[in-house]
Amino acid sequence: MELETAILAAIYLSNIDKKLKAMHGIKYYRYVDDVLIFCDISEAKKVSDDVIRMFSGIGLKIYDPVKNPEKSSIGSIADGFNYLGYQFFGNRVTVRAGSVEKLKNSLVSIFTSYKYSKQKSEDFLLWRLNLRITGCVYENKSKGWLFFFAEINDEILLHALDSYVAKLVKRFDVDVSPKKFVRAFKELSYRKYETKYIPNFDNYSLEKMRAVLVEYFGLKVEEYQDEEIEFEFKKRISRQVKDLQIDVKDFSYS
């Protein structure tokens, strides 16, 4: 998309936002191309048709909730709804099932990778597992599942995930004690900038970088210069965190 077109599209969307926010009897929210509207159920079809017409009028494809119910939907709040990866049921805010399953599959893959590795390093297994559970801060970005879904209030889900990890530990017969989703979430919620439970790789000293390279990656770094230590550390951390979900906000103290 050319710059001029992108600017025009942003202006058009801004105008639509203003119109919909000013409409009587509805509450309108938009994040990029995900739209959520609250209205009286008796007006839902009409509001949907109006919104589709407005967005289509500036050349944007909108999914009809009747023709494409998997992409767009109309329903009652009482039945719950999904938005931006979250599921809302009354006062409960949780994560949609597909995202939970994706996380579980990623946890299994870490154990499977260990099972078929030549080294069979339980230390490296535990380090990778903890990183997947807690997430981390790297390059001023909050990375990981809990950071991405930091607005949930579903502690039952977090306990269930901890139970799932414990079952994997038993299933793969390894002697490790992983960190906990419940504890990590509380640290993230109440001690985000003070916690040591969630690693902040941006704050690692050369000594800590050196220790990680030796203990978890098996490098012999006795002859490495400081620049080499930093290069090797960043290369390996970048590789390990590339699949972690990224919070859109910078990790800022301000």
C-alpha cells in the first residue's frame, strides 16, 4: 500500500470511528481491523448492516455475520463472546480455547525436543520451559503468553496450566521443577518492574550472559571477548524467544 493510500485509509477509518461512537444506543470499539459493538439485541442486525455498508464504502472487506459466522458474529452478551483473543463470560475474562491449545502444544514440543535430543540436558529443558511459562523482556518488548493475555482474571485456567505442565513432567519422566503460571501472573500483575521471577534479558550483565551460555548452551567461553559474549548471548536468546507472543506495548517504566 502506498503511503498516500495508507494515510487516506487511516483518515477514513477515523471518520467512521467518530460516526459510530456518536451513534445513539451503541458502544463501539475498534482495534486495527477488529470491531466490537454493543447494542440492543433487537437492533443488532440493522447496526451490523450499517457498519458493513460504511466500511465497504471505503473499500474494506467486511465479513457478514450470516454468511461468515466463523469470522464475524452477532449474539447475546449472556452467551459470552470473543475479542482480540480473549473470551468474555459475564465478569470472567479468559483466553479463547484455540490459544490455550496452541500454548499446550508448544509446551509439549519443548519436552519432545528434549526427548529426542542427543545431550538430554534437563537444565536446558527447565530453562526453556520456564521461559515459555513466564515469558521475558527482551529488546524492550514484553514477550510471552502471559504478557500477551495480561488482562485475564481466570485463575482457574492458570492452575489448570500448572497441572498440565506437572503431568508432562511425569509423562516424560524428568526431574525438574518448573516455574508456575499462577506465580508468574501475580508477579506480572503486581511486581512487573521489580520481579526477578520473570527474566529481563535487557538487564543481564556480562557475567550473567556468560553463565547462561555455559550452563544452558554448553559453550566454552573462557577465551571470549566481551563483544563476543554479548553477540553469542543475543543470537541465542533471539532464537529462543522468536516464537513467543509479543505485547504491542514497549516494556517501559514510564
